[in-house]
Amino acid sequence: MTQSHGPSHCSSDDRWVTPITKTRPTGRVFELASCSLVNEGHLFQLRLDKNKLDNTWGCVMKFGFIGAGVVAQTLAKHLLLHGHEVMLSNSRGPETLWELVSSLGAGAKSGTPSEAAEQDYVILSVGWSQVPAALSMVPDWTGRVIIDATNRFDNMDSLGDLSEVNSSEIVAQYAPGARVIKAFNTVPMQWIQDYTEKKPKTVLFVSGDDSPTKQVFLEIWEGIGFACIDLGSLSHGGSLQQIGGPLAGLNLNLLEKFIV
């Protein structure tokens, strides 16, 4: 992204505009009118595509994936259909993903894990045993947002002491300084491969400690068509979501919501 310290404007429109701001996630200010993003005192411009205004903010959000299997491909398709951009990565190099990203269409590209980690959100979608190696490919996780979509099954190495922490807290230990959100692990991907507007509102459980960052994430996926439920902290919610927890593997669709 290009840094600038002056006023911002949408790259698809040369006119300056009056910013309308939303302060979230933590450390970031989203200017809805100008589609710019402030992070740690620096201004980064985000591209506005006028043909893609059905996402949450009216601005393109960028998702990086570490891992390029079924989880990454399924979630990427949902994001692309709602105007966001995705970058897929693996351990073998971007060139091994060229055919895949070409099949996904406009808005998709491949990169290295470090490049994927530069995106607004980083979805970790590798096998549990690959977690340490995958996270080690990014030298510094400070301030980055990881969406942990992994699952640790009983026959797998724990990678840490699970007697006092859950699997996502172990992920956080391998990415010091990152803001970790647990999501997508309770839903088999074959349940959410309907990409039409008439798809069921599948319940998506989410947990994490950074509430503003988590709120933006929830609103993005609500806009895509999921029914998002915030379970609270990573410690509490992550334990409910992980394999063996009471919410793992439940096929729940929102039919009706009573608003008090």
C-alpha cells in the first residue's frame, strides 16, 4: 500500500471528499467517504471500486491466506463475490498458485506468506501440524490480525500444553504480538459452498480479545451473508469452538431473530 501523510481520496475518483470516519479496528480509522485507512499514524490508501459497493464499508478489504486448500478457496470465493480482495500463499511459492488464483477470478492473487501477512486480515488455514512452520514464515506478527481457522484433533500433537489453554491460544503463542480471532473452524466447508444470494445464513462463531478488530470482522462476514455470533474472549469462546467443545461441528442456520 502507498503511504501518504496528506488528505486522502478514492483512487477511482480524483475529487477530494469529506471523510466519514469509523474508528475500528484498534489503531485504524476507516474513512468511508475517502476509503482511506490510518494505521499507527501513517495513512494508507485503499482502492474503491464503484462496481463493488455491496461490502460492509463500501471499501475493498484485503484478506491474506496462509494455506491455499479447501478452506482458503471456499472463503476466498465468498470474499471475492462481495468485492473484497484475496491473496493466497503456501510454502511452495506464489508461482504454484497461479492457475488456482486465475480460476478464482478478478481480485485474487498469489504471494508469499509474508506478503499475505501484510493484508488487513490474515486467515490461517493450514493443517494443525503445519502451524509452527507456517507462522514462522512471517518474521514479525506484531499488530497483525490472524483469523485462526485451524482445528486440533485428538490424534494430533498438541504443539503445547492444552491443560490450561485452548488451541487458538497456542496459535497465539507461535505469533507473538498478533491479534488472534477464532473463526470458521466449527463449520465444515462443504456446508458453506453455496455462493448465491439465497444461501442459508450459516451461524459463524467468533471469539477474540480485541473487540474493535473483531467487530469489523463480524460486520464484514454479516455482509457476506453469515449469522455471526460473538462468543467473547479467545480463552472462553475458543474453548467452546475447538474440537471437543460444545459448539464444534454444529450445522446451524439462522431462520429468524427476535429483537427485543
